[in-house]
Amino acid sequence: MMHDKFETAADIEAVITSYNQGDMILEAVQSLCAQTLLPKKIIIVDDGSKDEHSIHVLNTIEKDSALPIPVTIQYQQNGGVSSARNAGIKKTQASMVLVLDGDDKLEPAYIEQVSRLLRDNPSMIAASSWMHTFGVLDAIVRPAGGNIVPFLSHNCCPATHILRREVFAQCTGYDETMRSGFEDWDFFLSMLETAPEAYIGIVEKPLINYRTAPASSNIKSMDKRLELMHFIIEKHINSYHNHIADVLLDIEATSSSRLYGWENEIIHSITHNQKLSESSNSFIKSPSYGDGGMASAVRIVSSHI
């Protein structure tokens, strides 16, 4: 079916989650309506918004007959983002579902290019793209996707993605007990565990505009990273057991990369006679042992002898 110059995909529906997001939810909807390949339907799940302006914006969207895509809004008591995503996906009927957070936006080619990956690769269970962050951070973030092995050490896919609905049904959806963060990482692991050949694809273009703020749930979840990782490891213990060497080596590679980056920054500061931070001075005076820290400190001091 065509709408103006854009095509509508009969096999893709979109789910947007919303919670007190004001005008941001309208921006998310507008970004879907500007897609070069439109979804068949948009389902907004409002997770118990209390803000009057946010509710007004949702009412306005629901009554807007000029939108090129049918939009329905499902209201529920606050149950967390996992609950909202599950509720929305269960209302869909298409074989592929786009999951979008209400404070993010998509570039016009997102659905066309990401869904093409899924259409061309039957073993691909979900797909997404790189991200352009905006708000407090202006950057390009490049998640790499992959099979289950890299996902065991860190999340490799944005929360905004397109999934195969049959795989969602196989893994029973998002874990609604996870209300402190990392629920998307856990969900990707659950989907990847449904088949040995399963993997997640990434379009290597920044087609997601990801809003950043100091008080966002994504930033706050990092305060509980170790606790949440412990939960994920216990839940997916068989997968970790099967790939333990790869997981440890991947974590070590990430740690070494960050150590070298910090080392180079300290060397740069010393070379240009810049004052070192308290933590940098402390590291040189008492480097960590057994993790490459002492070797790094030796290289730093040797660089200006």
C-alpha cells in the first residue's frame, strides 16, 4: 500500500512506550510518520503517566486523523518499561515489530534499512543501527550486534530495534521484574538463546537519535551495574558456562583498551606540562597489580625520562 510517495510495510508494526514524556512522544510518532517505509500500525503504551501535559499530548495524537499511520493508545498502571513493551508487542499481529522508546527518534531510512537486514537473513532474530546521541552528549555510538558470545560480556544492540515476533513469543518477552535497568540486554540474551545460529544485525549508520540526560534511567542503571550483571549471569548461567573463556577475554580486551586510553591521556598531560588529576597521581604512586596497571605506570613514567 502507498501513502503519498512512501510505502507501507504490511509485516511491520511499531510499539512506542511512554511515561510522562510530554512533547517527546509526539516527536517519536512524527519520526515514524516520516519513514520511507511506514509501519502498518503504531501502538503507544502509556505506562501510567501522571503529568497532565503528557496526557494531553497523547490525547492529541489519538485524535489526529491526519496521521498517515493508524495510532492506538493503550493505557496501563505503571509497571515499568518491560511491562509496557510486552503489553504493546502482544497487541501486534505483524511478523516484525519495531520497539521504540518514547523519548527517542528515528531517521527516515531506519525501518527500510533495518528491516532489509531481517528480510535478507533468516537467522537474524532482531536488528537495529548505530546511534546519534543528542542532548547532553553529541556523539556517534556504534554497537556491533553479533551472536550470543559478545552479548554475554556487554550489550551490543540499542533498546530501539526491530524483532521477529515469533522469537519474542519463544522467549516469553521482557523480564518485568527488571525495573532498575539492563532489561533490554537481558531480553536480547533470551532471544539469542532460542537457536544456536541466532544473531542480531546492525546497520552501520546512525539511524537512531538517542536522547541523553544526566537523570535518564540508562545513566542511573550504571550505579547498579554489578548487581544487575550478577542477576543476568545467574539467569543465563548455561550460556555463560558454555562460553566462559570468550566472555573473560572480551572483558579483558575492553579493560585493556580503556587502560591504554587513560595511559595516553596521562602521557599527553605530562608531555604538555599539564597538572594531573588526583586520581591520575594516585594511580602512578600506587598502581594496581595483576591487571596491567603496574606496566601502564612504568610506561607513563618512562615516557618522559
